[in-house]
Amino acid sequence: MNESIFKDTMVDMTWKQIKEKGKKGVPVLLPLGVIEEHGPHLPLGTDIYMSYVVCSKIRNEAIQAGKDCIIAPPYYWGINKCTGAFPGCFSTRPETMKMMLHDIFANLQQFGFHKIICINQHGDPLHTQTILEAIKEATEHLKMQIQYLIEPYDLGTYGLTGQEEFCLVDRAQYPEDIIWDNSGKLDIHAGAYETAAMSIYYPKLLDKQMRK
């Protein structure tokens, strides 16, 4: 792929095109991530690149199925408590992030969009919890349908059952060796999964010499 994360998003559209999509009330995919350390071999933007890839894949599948959706500008000013000590890791305060997300949801509503699906590829617990809180508050105040795509194994972490209206549980089946490393732990950061994904979609951004 190796493309801009703005390709095929609202950023590359005109205001008239956005107006037409808003009139139809098509669903909006919102890529979420952060700018953070990903080992010596992956770029800081790995999480948001991956969120964009997922949104792009969903959009393409929807179009092939005769349905429509739109990708919002990627949001990457998240929270980095786990890797914040590394140079280049940007982090915002939870209250700042919640206000930003609320304003983004309100803007989308103003454009005519009422169904939002949030796609996040950054696993910091505080980051995810803040997104969930922002979604719940915005759903109540703006009366929008906003959902968060969540993995089944993450439900217990945030005290969720998967039956919540704001939860969209990912039912896709993944090979075990993609999700878990040899020690039986989740391969969630700068490991084989993210390295393989970046090598496929953004090969020019992978420092292969450092990986060796």
C-alpha cells in the first residue's frame, strides 16, 4: 500500500462531496491511534497507519458489497502512558482527548453523519478507556450512534460484556500465532504482527537493517 493515511478519506474530498454523503447519512469510519515508539525498526506512526489500513479494508469491502461508507481524517493525538518516555512519543491528557473527540463527533453530526465506527489500533489502557468514555458521553449528549470496534479478549479489561450499544465486537477469526507470541502473551507492540503488517502495507517505512 505505502500510501498517505489521507488517501480515500474526507481530506481528499470536496465540501460538496461531503455534503452529498451527509445527505445519505452513510456510516463514518474514524481511524484512531497515536504517535509512539515501535522499537528500533518501525515508524512512530505504526498504530495510526494500521488503523487507516483497517478502515480502508472495511471501506473497500463495503463498496464491493454495494454499500457506502466514508473515512474520517485519522486522529492520532492519543495517550501514551506506556511508552511516553521515548523521544517522539506524543501524549495528550485524557480530558483533552475527550474534548477533541467530542468536537469531532459534533462536527460529523453537523455534516449530516449520525453513525460512527471508531477503529483503534493503540492498546494503552488509558487511551482506550478515554475513547470509550468519550463515545458514551457523546452518544448521550449528541444522540448519535457511535460504536467502538473491540476485540473479544479486551471486553473484560474494561468491564464490558459486548452487549453495550457502543460496542461492536470483532468476530473475525485470526490464527493463534498472529495474536499470541511463543511465551503465550499477546503480541501487541512492535512484535511479529505489527512488523509483518507494516512490511506488507508500508514496506518503505520498515528499517530492515535494525530488525536484523
